[in-house]
Amino acid sequence: MHTVRTRTARTLAPLTALALTAALAGCASDAEAGADDAGTEQPEQHMQADALSVTDPWVKAVDEGMTSAFGTLVNDSDTDVVVTSAQTDVAGMVELHEVVTDDSGSMTMQEKDGGFVVPAGGEHELAPGGDHVMLMDLTGPIEPGVDVSITLVTEDGSELEVTAPARSFSGAQEEYDPESEMDEMDHEDMDHSDHEEDSDS
Amino acid sequence: MSADDERDVRPATSSGSSRRSFLRGGAAALGGAALALGGRSAWDAAQATEAPAAPPADADGRATVPFRGPHQAGVDTPPQSFAAFVALDLADGVDRDALIRLMGIWTDDVDRLAAGKAGLTDTEPELAQVPARLTVTLGYGPAVFTAAGLEDRRPSWLRPLPAFDVDRLEDRWNDGDLILQVCADDEVTVSHAVRLLVKEARTFTTVRWVQRGFRRAPGTTKPGTTMRNLMGQVDGTRNVDTGVDPGLVWHTDAAGGWLAGGTSMVVRRIAMNLDTWDELDRAGREQAVGRRLADGSPLTGTAEHDEPDLEAKGPNGLDVINPIAHIRRARTENAAERFLRRAYNYDDAPGPGELSASGLVFVTFQADVDRQFVPVQRKLDEADLLNIWTTPIGSAVFAVPPGARDGEYLGQALLEA
């Protein structure tokens, strides 16, 4: 059901690959994790996406705007796998999100600092009300029952293509306003910068 | 309680019990739930390592019916205790592509739920953990073939039944573009499955009607016991056995086309007037059907499955089995005019001034409605003592596609032209 597409011969350094991915997706990513691992990469080493699979992926069907993708990320290797970004043809912009409780006690979404860490031999759940892949600037309606192809990119640049069926779903109503999040970050979280070049410094 | 206690609650099911595990079991029996077994029983259970495992206390809840196969489940599956029949209408604009998407969604849901697993988007996943022999049986009304642009594939019998004189049909129980028959030995399981299936179909369908029904609860009667309806009668003796007469229910590969492995489903809502039925003494009640109330035996026999002797005369020279007793009128010389009955009782809230609103969700499966069901119903329409107390108030006919084999979705043989 899920096809794994892994880059076997990489020509790009992890940081460059990550930056490129982020640029293609038209959104910001935290490149810190990729930079940390850059020096320890071995060419023969198994790519992270080889160890990654997604159990029960799905996407909330919507007519327009934005939506979310869910599922359980599974890592069957003995080292952590970090999903740092995602792409899909059906959305102009994709971000990895978490839901946090803000100072006023209300739940709010924000980009997940460092991406989704799938522990060695473990799982990381993406679910309504929790971590999820946010699909924005949808190119058209996502009808219930269609299959949406989503590519997860790991910190070493390897990729996993996931087929996520769309389902009608009343939950996952969290509204997301990237503008307001950036406003918050401007005065709260300098590490979570909008510019990967800055975050590396 | 601790993990040890949990394990030792079912000592009889664990094999290779060493002295050490016995000691632990004994200890748990003193303080834990195994105490319910009684000291001596716990001892015996732990000693008898070769003894057959006792079924777990929640065996009824754990039981599953395979969903995948050449036929849909829920047709010749031994009837579960509870059922919901959900008729749906297609939303405007649903075409073949949309139907294929809907079938994919439902197939995935049923695949999971029948195995006791949560649906993909299940917001109440804990409710899915008790499969209780859950089956979901899908049927198509005529509109599916129109929406899919496949009118040429619509079986000739897929249309409303002809009007019968006894009918007092109410549109709120009639017809439907799709039906989901959801059955399980637990009502919570049925409710959860219906909710999930209906809400995931919300952009494709609207609910037209829902009929709920019940039989005896699991474990309350011996397996194979013929059900009783709310008039107190044994109801469903001499049912079709698909092991003996598969062709009465299933379309065969040779002649079936897309329907090979499929069948048809008739859902008739039969209201019972229990108030006037109450006016009848037991002898009168037995005359109406031709069977004894106590055990369902024909009035000419001694056991439920004895063949009725329709020629037998009483001392007064009259037929022992009344000329218009139900079993006489329902009988046919034509062995092909039989069908599988899978009825459920219903007992709704009564209307103003009424004591009850009870009856039968009379569900039948047959390869061909016109050849098997209609001739029998015509005879009963002409004359049947039971008609005095029973009134059909709803009627619907559906084509039941074959089962989904591994990798297939329900209805694939029809929709993949």
C-alpha cells in the first residue's frame, strides 16, 4: 500500500537538501536538526526513510483552504528518525505542526520545532488535536475517498511517499493563521525563525 | 489489580503451567478475581493442564465473523442478536466515481470493525474493541444503477414489490438507494458501526430510514434455536440452508455476471396488532399458524422440524391444519419458491393511546425476488390467518453485491465496468 521512495545516492548535503525542500514547499523549516547530523552522515548508512513507515494515514476531506494529515509514524530501526518536512501536490504549502496550550489556556497550532522525532524502534502519532501535517493553499477540493499522496522528508533528505485516503471528519477544527504565529514568534521564540539561514547561526 | 492477577484470572487457558505458575495462580485465587472460580475449581483448573480451555468470560464480545470472501457476511451468518437496517438515499450529483469512493470508504470501515479494530477516523475507537460477530451487509437500490450509468446491469427484480392487498405501506419505511444491514451480538457495537458508516458517507448519502431489531441475547438460548417473534411464535422453522441449497440464495458464477456471489434482500416491516392477538386463546393462536406455541411443532407432529401433514383430519373431519393457516399458505409445491429468512423483532415506543408498537423486520435473501419471494407473498396476500393480526407497513428491495475478496472493495464487480 505504501511505497517507499528513498534516495540512494545523494548529491546534496543534508542542510542544503533540507533548505531546498523548504524553499520548494514555500515555507520555513527549522534546519537545526539537519545541521547537527551533517558531520556524522555515512554514505553507506541506511537512509532514515528506509526505516520509516506510516500506519493508517488519512487526510481530512475539505472543499478548500487547508487541512491536516494524520497517521502513526513507525520507525523500525535502532536510531531515531526525524521527519523534517513534507510535500504534496494538492497543497501549495505544507508544514509539520503541533498543538500546544498557550498562555491563555487555549489550544493553538504552531510549527513543530525540529520536526517529528520518531524514536528508535518506536512510533510517533499524528492525530487530531496533536501533531499533524498541515496542508495549506490547497489546489482544489479534497473529496472523501480520494487518495492523497504525501511525501515525508527526513533529516537526511531521504523520502517516504505515503498514500493517505481522505475522509469526512468533523474534528481537527483548529484554525491556523500563519501570520499570527509569526507575530508571536517574533517576540517569543527567536530560535523558531522564519529563515533557516538565521536559525543556523 | 496487578498484572499477575490479570494473567491468573484465566488459569485454565494457559498451557504448560509449572508448579511455579500454579503457586502464583493459587495466590491470586486467594485474593484476586480468580476467587470467583472457587478454591476447588481453581485447583482443578491449574492442575488439569490438558483440559480444554474454558472460553473467556467475554467470548461473545470477542467473536468475529470474517468480512472478506466470495459472499458478503450477514446473509447466511447465524443471526446475531441485534440488528440495524439503515436505508440511505444518494445525494445529488453522486456518480460512478463517487460511488467507487464511497465503496472504498465503507469497505475499509467494515474490514476494520469486523475484526474489532477502530475505523480509520474513529473518534470512539474503544467502542470498536468488542466486535461481537459484527457483520455489515450492503445492498443497492435501483438508484445506484442510475447514478452509476449502469442501468443495463440492474437486475429485473430490483424494483418495489408489486402492491399487495394486505399492505398498508408507509413511505417512511419504504425503499432506499442503499441499505446497510448491521448486525452484532451487542447493541453498542451495532450503534457504533452505524454511526461511523453513516458519518463517513455524509457527503454521498442521507439517511432515509432506520429500523432496529432484536432477537434473544447471546448465551440465553442454545445455538440453532429458531427465533421467536413477539406474538410468541417460533418463527423461521424450515429455513433455507445455503449449505444444502446455495442456488436459492447466491447467484452462481455462470449466470450471475457482476452479481455472481451476490443475492437480493427484501426488507418488509410487519406490524403486529398485539392487542387483538391478546384476545385469542392458545388454541386459536396455534390454529393461525398451524404450529404449537410450546415448541413450534406442526399440529400434526411432535417436534419442530417434523413435516406437517396437510392432509390430516381431526375427529370432526376437519383439517387439523386450518385451510388458511400460515404454514399451509406459505408452503409451495415448487421447491424453487423458497428463500432465506433472517427476521428481527422490533418494539418501538407506542403512539398516543396505544399500548405497544411491535412487529417484525422481515428480512429475506433470495437469488431472484420475482421467482422466489413474490409467488409466496401473493399466496399469503390471498389468504393467511395471520393477516388478521399482521400488517406490512414498509417494503424495500435491494441487490446485494458479492463479497469483497482481499484487495477488493464492495461492489467492485459492478462499478468497474
